[in-house]
Amino acid sequence: MDDAWICGRLGEDEPWALGAVNPPIFENSLFTFAGMAELGEAIRNEDERYVYWRGTNPTVDLAQRKLAALERAERAKCFASGMGAISATISSLVSAGDHVLVLGAVYGPTTQFLRYLEKFGVTHTHVADLGACDSAVKENTRLLYFESPSYMRYEIFDIPAVARWAAGRGLVTVMDNTWSTPIFQKPLTMGVDLVVHSLSKYAGGHSDLVGGVVAGPSRLIRPLALTEYQLYGAAMSPHDAAKVIRGLRTLPVRMAAHQERGLAVAAFLEGHPAVRRVNHPGLPSHPGHRVAKGQMSGFSSLFSFELDTESREEVAAVVDELRHFRVGVSWGGFESLVNAPALSVEESVRATMGVPVGLVRLSVGLEPAATLIEDLAGALARVA
Ligand SMILES: Cc1ncc(COP(=O)(O)O)c(C=O)c1O
């Protein structure tokens, strides 16, 4: 089954869809049954049977089936946010006394959640590369968590090598694949156990949705769906699932457009005298480019560059001068966004984040590359 079919048609030719080009949205909090025996049977299998919105819903299920198929997973479970998926997934895999290994830079709130778990006796260690894992792994390590490309610096990890290393030590691997989307990278086919996503980025694509998903084998998804999904209550709503389904319809086309625009903008920045470096794994100069080409079929358009300055004022002057890039958090939508993370935190916090003052993050949207390059050229003239 190819990705285009999965995105546009999978699960949509059911009799209940009545041939509608967009499937109906099931907006109901509960389902009713012929009798108590049938209800009891459904409750015992609530991860798969429709009982109550907080557990399952047919529209959410359709989004889940498509996302599972895109990730080549047996099953997927959608959540009300990416963090809902990440916190439920990690919680389902660890118990008091366990240890988590975190490889490379990961999304800030993911680290915050691991810190939060310390009060329940779960500890974690951050390591910079696979070579450092051997000395950091412990008797009680259960889980290896990572992103590739990594957060903010977009470093590449050799996914099959990471998965092999973890499997050899009996660890479960969880990878955040939000950056690439399943269109450009399929970690489960490279040995990763579970993939998590924020659907709020490229998958939704229109900056009108917050959602998340975890995908993987039934043996790991079923317990999570019956326990953490039900108890944390971060269920995806059917309307949000309909937005995911809509987003997937255009995802392959949007990703191709994001890739083309992102690479054009990154190449322009790389040649600019005011720019010290560009962190985009699609550039041949990126240290992880060769490995990336081997495990990804394309590159999204979220990357960072470093201005050749230590002055917060100069960085702010460049960012504030931009007209097409709007200042904001999040990424992956139709609109181009800019953020200079060092400027929104205290200097002491920035130092612990490992982010240089001049680091500027761009989410290149769907505007023409030439327009965005012109915008950047004008703003960079402020420091050139
Ligand atoms: C890489 C990554 N993973 C996960 C998340 C969390 O997703 P959400 O905001 O949907 O909870 C984000 C959000 O920015 C992210 O950038």
C-alpha cells in the first residue's frame, strides 16, 4: 500500500461513509448496546470497541488507521496533544526504580516530563551520542528515547545503529518522528519500537490543530490504550481527528513543497556573510548528511542558523525586521515562522540549554522561496 493511497483513501470506502468524499464525523460521547452482555464484552476490549469518547471513536480510529499504515505499524493511538502521546507512552513503559536514557537534544517539555517522573522514582540520563550510551546504561535502564534530527540543532543519529544497540541490551526504543513525518522517515522499519509525533505540526499543516500519536506493535499499544489513554484523559476529539484526516490528504504534496522551499532558504543562508552556520541536515555540508540520506527520503523545512554575533539586540533587530516570517512558537504549518529561543529566556537558562545567542529557528512555510529569501536578505542587512 503506498502512502498516497493511505493518506487519501485508506479506510474511507466503508458502507457507513455512503460514498461521501470526506467521511462523516462521529460526534457522540457514547455508544449503546443490545444488552449488558454486549456492553460488558465491549468494555473489556475498549481499546478496539466503541464505548465512550475518552477511549475510542470511529473518526479518531480512521485517523489512527492511516497513521499506523504510514508508519508501517500494527496500531496507532491518537491523543489530544503531542505531549499527551509522549507522557502516556513513557509512563506506560517505566515503573518506580527504572531509568531512562535520552540520546541527543529532545523537545524541552519531554525533558521536563522526565524530571517530573523523578518524584515517582524514575530517573534519566542525557547522553550526546551513541558512543556515550555504553557508560550511561544501567542495570535498571528500560527505555532509550531520542529524536532524529535532534531538537534545535538538527543532529542526525544512525537510527538502525541506535535501535540495534538498544535491542542488544533489552531496552525499548521510543523515537519522536515529528520533524520528518512518516512521509520522509519510517523509524519502525529501522528497528525502533515506538514512534511518537506531535500532529500539531506538518501532519495538521494548517496551524488549527493540537494533537499527538504513538504508533507501534499491538503488544505495546494495547496496554497503553487500555490504561494511560483512559486514565490521563488526553483523548483526541473527533473534530480534531477530522482535521488530521484532512491534513493527511495533502501531506505528501505539502512535504515536497516544504522540502524545496526549506532547502532553497537554507542554501541562501549558508552563503550569507552574516551567518556562522546553518543546521539543516539536507545540506551536503551538514555532518549528518550522509547518514540522513541513507535513512530519510526527504527533509522537512524546520531548521536553525546561527548569526555571527553575540549581541541579543542584533539578533532581535534581524528577527523583528522580517515581514513574511511571523514570530511565534510551534512549526510545520502553511505559514513561515521565526523564533530566536535565546531571546525569550534569561541568560542563565540559555546557558543550560546549550543554545547560542545568535541561534535563529525558521519554519519555512508554503510561500515562494524567492519571497522568503528576499525577506531574509533585507533583515540580514541589519548585521552584515
Ligand atoms: C519535536 C516535538 N515533539 C513534540 C512536541 C509536543 O507536541 P504538542 O505541542 O502537540 O504537545 C513538540 C511541540 O512543539 C515538538 O516540537
